[in-house]
Amino acid sequence: MKYEFSNSLRKKFFKTNMSFTGLNHFVYLTITILQSI
């Protein structure tokens, strides 16, 4: 039970981390494009 819970929690955290990284990358790209204009 404990292992199952930690496993699902890790998956959830990984998904959130990935989406956050994607958002960060998107913001970085937008700033770079705006600066080059």
C-alpha cells in the first residue's frame, strides 16, 4: 500500500515537473523572441 502510494505520487510529481519545465521553456523562448525584435 505504501509503495503504491509513493509510486503514484512520484508519477504525479513527475508530470507536474514536466509541465512546469515546458512552461518555463515556453516563457524563455517568448522572452528571447521579444528581445530579438
